[in-house]
Amino acid sequence: MKVEVLKENLKNSLSVVEKIVGKNLSLPILDNVLINTEDNFLNLNSTNLETAIKIWVLAKIVKPGKAVVPAKFLSSFVSSLPNDKIILEQKGQGLHIECKNYKTDVQGFNPDDFPIIPEFKDAEVVEIDNKKLCQGLSQIVDVASVSQSRPEISGIYFSFLKNAVRIAATDSFRLAEKNITLDIAVKRDFSFIIPQKPAKEIINILAEKDGKTKIYILPNQVMFEFLMKEFSHPEVQIISRLIEGEYPNYQEIIPTKFKTEVVTKRDEFLDQIKTASLFSGKLSEVKIKINPGKNEVEIFAQDPEIGQSQSNISADCKGEPMEISFNHKFLTDGLTRIKSSEVSFSISSQEGACLLKPVGDASYTYVVMPIRS
């Protein structure tokens, strides 16, 4: 293999594929990046056996071939080179690198030992607006929590229904759901669960890109593919295994009837929850008292070792007076992910599920359980 590629293009591509690479003592081959040539492109591949990333960059292919070299080392080294053309040439199992006054040899591994990344022939294909996908994922991805006993709630649930996809995550104490409209309806209803880490990589890698993402679904694998603007060719593919199991029927716990409903300014509510959290003690408990007669919400927290905090915000309140406690982290997480200026806060009962929703946006729902007294 011998190729010529611009330093900036190679540096950016390496920064993407190295995201999932970490020290692996049992399988050191996973610490590496597979570099190979495809037509007029240089293709970089990395995998940790749960997730794989493939990215393509334009290059001048002098001689086709492939090489496997340490990913993080190569990324750091390329970043230190002058902003100029780089020549990569395979020598044995190593890689010879030239750039201006630099000539370097990096030791590598046998490319045949690199794990095979699955192909997606005969897969179900769905197309979705990339910005909507990444924004939706960012609103729910941190809600999922690793669970050995219930691996299905460790991931992000995708449910495709006609012309929409519903994505959800839960840790049993709270739940977030986002509905995204599809431009082209799916031929049949289906669902899958993707682990939390690759879902985060989708956001990290694709969030700033305008266009469509194609999702390829197989029984135990999924691939998110973004195409180049200039060519009908993949720019990046993020491949993940799927979590086996049935996702809980979470919609049963989303309340539809409420004893008390509040609409208030999102920023003011969030700021006062954050202030009260400083006095929330070991239980992270913040009390919220709703007074519909005064159209007022009181936020209170007390720590015997520090002191107490009490504040009030005006709100449009309906229903019964209510006093209820929450883990402040769960409330701030929900409010942070809501981007509207006003938020609705609906309480089903003293110890039942509560709903946070952006006013004017029915596509996002955040459910949080109170601290039971």
C-alpha cells in the first residue's frame, strides 16, 4: 500500500475512529486501526467488538493495500505533523510515514488478524434526518443506566411505527421519550435496542452534519450510515450489536390523568432547583410545594449540617395543592434537556409518576418518580 492524503483529512478521520479504541490486554489487536484502500478513498476501521466505526477520506492511491497500526499513537503522531501532504507506505507489517522533513516508521500487526466487521446485505433500511436523530438522542441517551440484571434498560429503544420513530430510555426512576417524524414511512413496524455507548458515539460523530442518515437493521446488528455530500459514497458508518430481550412496556407508566398541573418559566425553575440542590443533603432531596390559589411554586431543601434554602416562582397552577419531593439530579436532567422557554410540570399523585414536557412541543416527554416519604 502507498497513498497520499492531506494531513487535516487524515487527522480528522483518525480522531473519529480512535473514539472507541481503548487498552485491551486480552485482545491487543483492538487497540489498532485498520487502514485500507478502496478506489479513490482511504478507509479507516476500528472496533471494540461491541461497536465498529468505518470512515472514508479522499486520497491518491498509488498502490492498493492495507495495514494495521496503533490507533491512538498514529492519531497523536499525525496531529503533530505539518499541515501538508502525508505519504503512507506499507512496509512489511509496519507503516512508513513521510511529511515534509519527517520520515517515520511505525510497527504494526498482520491485517488478517483484525476482526471482521459485519456486512449489511439484505438489511432493512430506514432514512432519517440526521440533525433530528442526534438532537433526539441527546435528549434521552443519558437516562439509560447499566444494569446486569436487566440489560434491556441499559440501552436506547428504537420503535418504528409507520411515519415516525419513537426513541426511549429509562433507569427505572425516570424515563425520556422522543418522537421523530420520518419523511418516508416504514414498510412494517419494528423495534430494536442499541447499547448506550454507541448511541453516544452517533451523537459525537454525526451531530454537526446536515443531511440524512441511513439506518440498516439486521436481527442482531444495526448500522448508522452518513453519505458524503460530493459523492454517493459512505463518509462514516457506525455499527453496533443489538441488545437482546424485550424492552419494558414503559408507556403503561406514563400518566394521563393529573391531580396538579403547573406551567412555568423553564430557566427560572431550573436555576432555583440548582440553588436548592446545594442544601439537598445525602438524599439529594428537594421539596416542591404547589399552591394553585396563589399561582406559586415553592422550592425547599434542608441539610442539618449546612442550612436550608427556600424560594418561590410564579406559575400557572391548576388542580390540588401538592407537596412532593424529588432527587434534584433527576429534575435538573429533565429540565436541561427541554429547550422551550416554558415547561409544563404535571403530578399524577403524591407518590406517582410526574411529567415534564416542553410547552409547544408534544414530541418530548420526561417522566420522573418522586422520593417516597
